[in-house]
Amino acid sequence: MARFLLASAWFADLAVAHAEALVKHGHSVQVIVGRAPSITISSVPIYVGPARIKDLRNAGFARKLATLRSTIFDTVVVDETWDPRYSHALIDLADTAVVAVHDAVPHDETHRYTGWKELSRRSLRKRASLLACFSESVALQLRGTGKPLMRLPLTSDYLGAVPDPATDRRDFVCFGRARPYKNVRTVLEAWSVHVGSEGYKGDRLIVTGTPTDHGVSGAQWANVVWISADQPYSSLLPVLRRAKANVSLYTSASQSGVQVLAAQHSVCSIVSNVGGLPEYQAPGAPIVNLANSGGLVDAFNRLSDVDVAVRLGAEARLRYQNEWSASEVARRLLDELSGRRSDLG
């Protein structure tokens, strides 16, 4: 049995999902996160502390850090986040330090590191024993760092029971935080063409955020519904589960958590041909060339057929279970580390 510390300022639910899988493999795990996860599990101690470096001096976190330093961990896994100093504070708590790099390069200007943050991010990577990433496209960008590198699957951060696939599919969804690289305007333009075509079956396009968030005017888009992104899974998942498809037509992408969440719930995704998005598509699922906007219209027309949506959704769920589950992430992580420590074999 090995002792793990998983530390994540932002990805609380993902850290808990990984922890649960490691426990099921027979290991001891503690989790420290910057916000409360939506689901907790009794077998994993979870500490919710500050997510920003300016808060790290508060008495509660200082006491927790002292406790952690008195514990012998075999491996610490920290996320590379917007303020890398958070992970710097925790990376020395084990001999083996894994830094999880979700994005090798910025998606757009809102995502760019500058000044001390960029220097701190580089320093964190240098201090790592090895780097972990979640798509081959990111792995290719990291191979010049000189650090050992492991490519893990991206899993869903949803830990609840997954119901049987919906058969009464309706609507398309475009979920996730509003960012320029999410390319929602292009999605809306293709949707407008689809609505006016013979392939339209009366569906709506459901988008998280507001028109202002995405830099568009809401009045001009027919059959589009805008919903708040700040909702719990209990509100969003019923909408996702019955959807004909999720749309992730990003202009830059390392991978997409929404894409694997959709696959977990038997929903196919329509993705662009950039970054790691094609890597997480099931056979036959649409991959749209960004240079050809008609490809998205064709994908809308094709997936408007309920039978096609259900079939491709089932294939996405099968691939998720076989290749992207939290258990598979844990197995791959343990396989990588087993060559370093005999207690992980």
C-alpha cells in the first residue's frame, strides 16, 4: 500500500474521482482542494482550504500544512493552476511529485500566463519528478521539457450513479465556461443554418452563459436557450443526458471535460479537429474541420435523427468505460509509478 496526497486548487471533483479509484486499488489517499467537491466519499479524507496564494497564510491552512508535513507520503499529485504558488506549497510533501499539466499552451489571451505567474509555472514543472497530461496533443508539446512524462486518460469528475441512456432524445447542448476559444458564435451561425434546413427536427440549442458572455446578441438566434453555468450537476445533467449531442467546437483545445462527461452519460459530442478533442471521440462521431463551417451543419442534421444520436451515444459510453474511467486513470498512474516504487507493484 502506498500513501498519496492529491492537491487541486480548482479541480475538486476530479481530485476526488481519482482518489476514490486509488482507494479501490488498495492505496491510502488524502485530498486537499480549494473548494468543496460536489460529492464526497467516506474512504478519503478531504480538506477544503484556500484556493489562492494570498489566502495560504490563514491559520487553518497553516495548521493543515503542518499536519501534512508530519505525514509520510509516497506520492503527491498537484495540478498546474492559474496561481502555481498553490502547488509550490505542497509539491515537497513526497519524494515523488507529479505535476498534472492540463494545458501546455494558452487557449487564448484570457488564458495566458504572464510575468511572475509564467516564471512560477516553469519552476513548478522543473521541481516535478514527472509530468502528467491528458491528451497526446499536450504530450507532444511537453516532450521537450526533459522531464519524464506520462499520458493519462481524462476522466469525468461526476461520481454519482449514471442512469440508463435516455431514448427520448431532444435538443443539443453547448456547455462549459464562456471563453473566446469556445467559439460559440460559429456554433450559433451553423445552428441558424440548420434550423432553416430540411434536417431540422424542432430541437433547441441549449448554451451555458448569456449572449453577452459570448459576445453575441441573443435576439437574432432562433431556438436557442441560455442557461446559467453556475448550476450544480443536479440541474445540468438531466439536460445533458437527454440531449442528442454536446457541441465542443473549440478553436484551441487540450481536451474537454464536457466531452468525457457527455460520453459517461451516453451522449455523443460534435468536436472540432484541434488539440486533443479528436482523441476523445468514439468511432463514427463527428469531427468538424474548422475551415469548413458546413461540416457542423451536416453534423447537426445527422444527429437530429434520434436513432443516430442514441447509437453514437452508446458507442461514446462504451469507450468511456473501457478507456477513460477513473479506475483506468488510477491503473495507468500506478503502472507508471510502479517502476519507481516496489510498493505500487
